[in-house]
Amino acid sequence: MSWEMKSVKRFAILSIFFVLVFGNSVWAIWVDADGSGQESINISTNTGASGWPSLYLDSSENPHIAWEDNSLGDGHHIYYLKWNGTAWVDADGSGQESINIPKTSGSSYRASLCLDSSGNPHIAWKDYASGNYDIYYLKWNNAPALSWTGETNYASDGLDPEAGYPNTDFVYRVKYTDQDNDAPASGYPKLHIMKGGKEISGSPFTMSEVDAGDKTYSDGKLYTYTKSGLAPGTDYTYYFEAKDVWNTSATGEPTNPVDAPDVRLGLSAQGVVKIQGGKNGYVNPLKGEQAEIHFWPSAPGTVAVEIFDLIGLLVWEKSKAVTGAQDSIKWNCRNSENDLVASGIYVVFVKGPGIKATKKVAVMK
């Protein structure tokens, strides 16, 4: 016959597992959290007085302990540690830099600890921070994370397409994950679209659920937003923002700005040609600027661009197969020998299905 008893609360100096076996001469022994010996019997290991422990076992039967401690010399504080299988750590699972839970200005006493279904600690105690004894409560909340969705065209960013025209539908997508299965706070995730480092009108935008019936956030949930009507420019960036219902901000790569999209000049009709490039009415190749020749052919085929100087010498040429949609060809202000051209005015001839146009472009270095 054997009888097994496990302690479930009010032990802080060591985590205790006790087994008593009847029917033979073998008696079990007290061991510390690693299950062997008592070399780690002291949990708090500091110079202050530690007392009033509260103990709870998680689903893996690892001990979690909260207690009051005055080792800082400025009153009592509530401390918390858990055994992760190899070491005593704080709530984030690594090290003990956050062992002190409330960090209030008053003394804190009589910690009471419990774990939720996700294994996160909830701690209540009495506190003198207000000059009166009040009951305080905190829970550990894992921060949500944003990531790329991994879908086609969204493996390494959150936008498709990454270039287009003012009438292009730019579709932004992101994945929200919360290991505690907490939903996003109301109005999140948000999409920030910046132009020249400033939020465009209406930004940030509240994103929509891809699947409104999906209420499982622990394995990731997708959100989307479609934006059109962007003004031409190559100085756009975007990033995503999210918070969970506890107002904890999300982490992850999508929270950092991404340089996109490039919005080209919109054309009003087939056969129209426009040239875009340079912030001051001319193109400066020394600043990395290029001339982009935009066109809208009337049918599939080939569009040819030829660029001449003012005395009629051919400087550069390029052809491109087109589908009949709006398209463009970029000129980096170099000649056919790949040398930068001189400052001046250049004549641009564009010819293709439904297109026959002559334009000028200024280059200034």
C-alpha cells in the first residue's frame, strides 16, 4: 500500500514533494525543486526577511511562489518566482530581473497566488501605498505578437502590390497572435500609412477580420485593410500596431516601418504619356533620382522609348512588352554606354499600341 501527498500552498523556503511508502522499510525524503538533494532549498536567497509565502502548482506540477520581502530596505515588497524545470525564474520565464511584482511606494504584505488556465500567475495583496491599507491585484499578461501572414505575396511583408497607381487597390494584411488567447483591444490592429514621415489623412486605419468566426487567437488570426486613392509618390511607409484587451502592446517585425508602396502617376485615358521624376521639376541622378515614363497602351504589344539630346543624338532606348494595362519604363539618366548624361533638356519619344507621344525631361546635377 502506498500513500502520496503533495503540498499545494504555504511553502516558500523550498518546493516540497513528499512521498510516504508503507509496507517496506523505504521512506521518501524531502528534496528541492530539481528533485535531487536540498542544495537549492532557499528560494529567495537575499539578505532581507522573506515571509508569508503562497504556493501554487501549474499543470506540469512545477511550483510557483509569491511572498513578501524587505531585502530592498525600503519596506516590504511582493516577490514572485516559478520553477521552469531547471531554474527559478520570474514571470517572463528567463532570469529574475522582474522578481519584484508591484514596485509600489508603500509596503506590500500577505501575497495570495493563483494560476489561470494558461498558467499565468494572478497575485493579490494588501498595500500601504495610498497611506491606507488597500487590496491590490496584478496578473501576468503575455504580450501579443504581430507577424507576416505567410500567404502568397505576404511572406516577408504586409502589402500587395508594392507599386501601383492612385486607383490601385493596395491590400495590407497582418497576423495577430496572443498565447493567452486574448482578443485585440477594440479598434485594433491598426494600419499606419505615412507619406514623407507623416500620417496620411485618416491614418491609422482600423483593420478588418479576414474570418469573423475565428475566435482562436493563440494560433494566429488574420486582419486586412484595402487602401486606394493614394497620391503619387515614392516616400510612403507603413507599419502595424496592436494591443490586447489588457492594453498590452504587440511586438514583432510588422510594428517597424516598411518602405512601400511606390505610387506612380495615374493616367486619365489610353494613349496618355506622363513623365515622373525629381522633387524640384528636374531629375538629379546624383541624388539617386530617375525619370519614370508612364504610359497606357490600348492593347497588348510592345512600347518603345527613345531619348535624344537637343541636337538629335540618340542617348538611350528601351522596349517593353505590355499587356494593355498602365505601365512604365524607368531611365536612370545614363546613356547606352552606362555613363551619366550631362545636365540639360532631353527629348523623349514613346511609341506603342495606341501611343505616339513626344515629351521632354530636364536633368540637372
